[in-house]
Amino acid sequence: QPDEEGRGAVKAMRTALANQQAAGELEIDDDGPSVDERLDRITARTVVASGLADDPDFDAIAHHLADRIAGARYAAFPGVGHLMPVERPAEVVTLIADLLKA
């Protein structure tokens, strides 16, 4: 579980997102190919992580992304929700460090 600082960070992110949505500042470019159609353009080393305590749809999306991005690696975090860096910072740092070493 996130500590008090982590919960505060989550609350701040939700508030900022809600404010952007309310102000109409979030714009999505609908022109051109979809994101899914562009995944094969990614050439950077990639790891797609999923917190298994999150909504199952997010894990399905993570699997899809890992399958569509060439050479991508899927990483599961059992017992973790949507905010892996807040809930398991050391494990996320290790995951990223391992990716950069590869």
C-alpha cells in the first residue's frame, strides 16, 4: 500500500488531470493512424509493466502492447495497482535499470 506521501501524490495527479479536463486543455489528435497502428514504429528497448491488482483491462492492454512492440518485454507486478512507481518504487527502479543494461 502507498504511504501518506504516495497517497498525496496520487490525489494531486487526479486533481491536475480533472482540472485539465475541465479547462478543455486535453486535446487528442485524431488525424492520422491510430496509436495501435503505429506501435510497430517503436524501436527503443521497451518494457511494459502491469499491476495485477489494477483493473484487468489494463493488464490486457499491457499484454497487447508488449505483443505489438518489437522486442518488448512484459513485466507483471502481483498485488500492485495502477501506480507501480508509488507502490513499489525499488522494483520499478530495478526493472528500468535492467532494461537500460540490456
